[in-house]
Amino acid sequence: MPLEPAGATPSAYAYPLLVKQLLHSARATAGGQEIVYRDRQRHSYRQFFERLNRLANALAGLGVGPGSTVAVMDWDSHRYLECFFAVPMMGAILQTVNVRLTPEQILYTLNHAQADVVLVNAEFFPILAAIAPRLTTVRRFVLIEDAPADAPPPVDFAGEYEALLAAASPDYDFPDFDENAKATTFYTTGTTGLPKGVYFSHRQLVLHTLAVAAGLGGATGQGRLDRDDVYMPITPMFHVHAWGLPYVATLLGLKQVYPGRYVPETLLKLVRDEGVTFSHCVPTILHMLLVHPL
């Protein structure tokens, strides 16, 4: 914890701007709200909060602690949202792996970030098989699996994500610590040379979330975001935290919909069936949706 400034009121609480503070409002007002993953999983915020505790305990059981780096290779999912919160709330660092990079670039980012544990969707077994022998710091792997994999696992997994959560305790005490601690890291694309690593602190993420919530909440017409909206990202969660909107949506207690891999038919069906009203994407993806015949 930082030292109190000279002249501070004795009774004042040195309130650190930590990612866990973004949960207070939703915990108080949106416990019954939904988080949806494709047509595969649907649970409430109340269950989401419990799953954060279970994930933290499962990761702690794999040796994750303050300063550890936990890397995630997954499509947009409820699991990714849980990692957005639980990993940094433990004092560890979340690495959002850009699965669109080449295997050699992914290998470089994992080694450069000194990843300790990697959560891997079975869809990325070919990439993992190509790079696993050259990973220099990774100690454990966790399997993410929506359906049985077509190929044998290329590494020994410590367990499957849902099974590890089911076996973990639902109670975890997320501590206070310095708000300037590293919370997340990701790597740039489209630049000269190797991908460049960028870190975000808890303070930066909290201030960004509050600023975006205020900006969108105060907008008029197009771009306005309020408590009645249904949110679905169409900017990958590995790309600058999907522009930080999952943090904003959770702060506001919105219904959230996570589409997995970006398949036009799936995205459009989720928009229709789940009542999605707010999203964000690049023009190429928007064009892909607009011209789809569904």
C-alpha cells in the first residue's frame, strides 16, 4: 500500500484503484443479471463472482501468486471475462495472447512475458504443438475445451478449466496492494520487428473503465451505453481488452454475451436471440455481418 500523503485526514482510507473495485456496483445491484457464452453456457453475475473465487483458488493451486504471469489462448468467452478479473485481482499478471499472430510470434510473446501458466483452447493444439518444446518459463498448462479435441493433447495438462473450477473452493480473499502494480500485458501487431509488449496497471484499467463509462453514458444517440443495454464484443478480448468494454459492461452490471470465435452466422444469431444492443468492431467485420445472408 502507498504511504499516506502528509496532512491526510487520519480517518481516510487509502483506497487503492484495483480491478476488484470495479465489481462493487454489479455485486450490489445486478446479481441476477446474465452472462451468456454462445449457446453453451448461461449464468448469473452471482455465479460469476463465485467463479472468480474458484478460478483464483484453482490458479493458486497451480503455483500462481503475486507477480506470476498467466497467459490465455482462447476466443471471446465467459472464461476470458473471468480471467480479466481473477488473475489481476490475485496480484498476478494476465497476458492476453493474440492467437492471430504466427506461431513464432506467439512463442516470442510467451517467452518475453515470462508466462508461468498458459490456459489453452483445444482449437489451438496445432500452435501449441509447434511451440511447446521451446517455451522457456511455462510450468503448467490448463485445458480449455468446449468439445472433445480431434487430436491428442501436445502437452501434459494440469486439468481442464471447468473441472478445476468445480473442484476449487468458492471462497477467496482478494487482497489490497499497490494500485500501480502490473495487471495485464499484451503485444502489438503490425509494427516493425518483433511484437512489442505493453503493460497496464490496475490504476490505468480502473481509470480507463470509469472514463469510458462516463463518456458513453453521457453520449446522445449513437454510441450511448446505459444499464438497459445488452453487450457483446466483436473486437477480440486479446486486443487491448476488447477496448476495455468488458470491464465497463461488468461495472454497469449489463447482460453480457460472448460469441466465441467470430463466425458471421453465430454473431448475427446471438444479436437476434439475445437482444444485443451494444457492440464494437472494425469496418471489415461490420461489412462481413452486413453482407451475410442470414
